[in-house]
Amino acid sequence: MNDKSNDNISGIEAGRSASPQSSEYRYTKEDIPHHSYMDASYAPSGEGPEAPRSYYTPPQKPPAAKKEKEKKANKNIGMVQLICALLICALLGGLGGGAIVSWLDSSQNSGSDAVSQGQVVVTAAPVEQAPTAAPVVTGSILSGSEIYSLGCMQAVAITTEITYTNYFGMQTSMPVSGSGFIATEDGYIVTNYHVIEEAQKGGYDISVVLYSGESYKAKIIGTEEQNDIAVLKIDAKGLSAATLGNSGNMQVGETVYAIGNPLGELSFTMTSGMVSALDREITTSNSNTGATITNNMFQIDAAVNQGNSGGPVYNVRGEVIGIVTAKYTSTGVEGLGFAIPINDVASIVNELTEKGYVSGKPSFGIIATTVEQSIAQYFNMVEGAYIYSINSGSCSENAGLAVGDIITAIDGFEVKSSSALTSQKKKYNAGDTVTLTIYRSGEYLEVDVVLDEEVPASGVSKPEPKPQPSVVPKQ
């Protein structure tokens, strides 16, 4: 690498935070094509506790009593006019008047029959009851209300109260809210990693609230950042666990339902829509850190708002086929929500539930960032994943990689960013050998690397030492 490149790389490094993060990769916010895809967790901003909510309130209707009086008065006038007309007809026509009276009586009787037959039926409003979960018959199609009843027993609201220093140097707190769903009857909860990320890093308490209003303190069993999945545990028994469907059978156009905790206060809201597209490669950006993660997702047009993250997406059979993860945030854009297919993460959920971590995950043992096109042109470099830290004793060090190398391809697949390298790494297991193409000192080299196994993240609770029921998608 030429002198100009080396001189300016130190300038790039100086702009980064001095404290390394625990994850293998640390990203800067990239100029990705769809930079407005954001996670759907909710943290209120610029809104004090006394600030008025901006919910729409419909105009007040006229008092019902006044309308009833007007109707009754009009009806009485009509009846008086009718009786007068009948009396006149009876006086003038004799038998004709009698026939009219007879006809009127038969009409009244037929009207009573119409009421009894249900043509005009007035009944008292049903007493509102809390939804109760009912067993799902495999393959049966459920109504929206039945899915909501089932979902209320399976979906949960998740809240973390985080503490930070405001502009005035004072310690204050705010809630970060998301959603999740029950994976096992003894209290294992599935959600997005980004919903509880701040809680894990800051050691904050996590609250899980059921539809009944019961609130539990949850502990983190395991997290998988690259797939944006986390498993929590609450001390509860006899819960209604979700049935996982087969997301591989999804078709564009089929009806889906999302249940979650939008805005952190409208808990157990259900929205409906359809599957809009499959196999979207969506790069999400963490609104706090700017870190990016690329995952395969399916697109839905059911309304998704901040706070829906981690919530279940149901098919018409009441099976969970996805986890709400992101939405497209841009003025004038609606109906672009994204969910992780359940087939992609079921095995991850099982491993987190049973072991507290995902075994066999590959690791390069490096920290990398993106060399964007503009930077590459200015510093006479190339686009790719720039290595600025290598773990001692890692596979990358053993293979001869060095700080300053730029990874441009993995097994021939072009790599133009650190997130692209991470996305490709998911296709391998620990122990696999990959060929990296690197750019070093003005030339390209190929280096074979035998991937390490990623060390489980610290700060998670270990599962109870007993076998847990597997979470397996329906085939």
C-alpha cells in the first residue's frame, strides 16, 4: 500500500471510538442503497411525559337520546295519521273499512314473524370477554378474531428502562420497547436481539408483560447478533407456546397477521395484510450505533411500527411463520414491513434455548470496517472490508493476514463492505476452509483460512440444566 494510503488510514482510525466492541465486526454507517430500513424497536424521543399524544379522535356524535326522541315523535305522528285514515275509510266504506282493518292486522302479524325469523333483530350488545387460546387444528383456516385470540396468549410486550446522560449532564431514563412471543410453556421467549441489545450491554432489567397484565423480570439466555435473534426466560409455567409453521411454503399474496406492541403503549395490536415479496436481502441500520446487519427477509404490507420488533407474524392457520424485524422509514412510504422467516432461525432458537449460544458459528477473529467507493478513490485504495484489528492466535493471524489488508472476495464472491463479508460468512461453519482475496500494497493475494469457532458472548445467563422441548417448524 502506498504512503498516501498509510498516512490517511490512521486518520480514519482516529475518528472511531477507542473502546472495541465485543462483537467480531464493528461497522461504520454505510451509504447502503436502502439506508432508511430501520429496526422496529421503539424509544420515544423529544416527547415529555406531559406532552399530548397525536392520536386522531373522531368528532363527537350527537346525543343518542335526542335522536331517539325525534324518531319516536315522528313515529307517533305517523300512527295518528294512519288511525285517522282507517276511521274515515270505515265510516265511508263499511265492509271496505273492515277489510282494511283486517289487512292491517295481518300485516302486523307478518311483521312479528319477520322479527322472529331474524330479518330485523335487535339484541343486547355482547359482554366483552378477554380472548382465550384455543387449540389449533392442523390445516384448519382460522378467522382473524380467532388468530387474535390465539396471538394474545402467545405474544408478549418487552420493555427495558435504560439510563443515559442528557444534554444538561443529568442522568435520566427512557423506555425501549419491543415485542416477542412464547416459545415454550415454561417461559422461553423469542425476540429480536436489537430489542434487548441496550439491556444486555448496560445490564438493565428487562420486563416481559403478558396479555393478562402479569409482568415478569426476564433474564437473557442467549443472543445471536448476526441473525438478530435473542431468547429470554421468565419464571412462569403453563404458558401457551406458539406453533411454528413452515415459512418455506409461503406464497406472495397469502394473508398474514402481525401482533405486537407498537409505540410501546398500544400493546397487543393486530394488523393484517399479505406477503408482498419473498427473499429480500435487507440491510438494517441500528438507529443508535449505526451498525448494519444484512439478513434474508420476507416483505409484508401489514402495518409495522416502532415497537413491533420481535413480534410474531401468523399465517391463516395460526402458525408463526416470521418475526417482525424492520420497516422502511421515509416520508410518504407506507406498507413496507419486513420479517425474518421462521425456518431461518428455528435452529438458532433451539441452540440458544438449550446451550445459551449457537455452536459451530464461524469466526475470522478480526475487526473490520468498510472502505467505501469515495474513500477508495480518494486514498487510491479498493472497495472492500478493511482489517484494522486481528485477534492474537486467531485463524486470520495464523493464515498470515495483517492489519491494513482489504478483503475483496471470499471464495470468488465479491466483497465490497464489512456487512457483505459477514453475510457471506453465514454460509460456512467453524472448521471450513475459505479462500480470501485480499488487497495489500497495491497487489491482490489469495489466502486460505480455516475458520475458527466464535466464542459465546459474555453477559448471558446459562439455561437451566435440563432438556428443553425443541422449537421445530412444521414441515
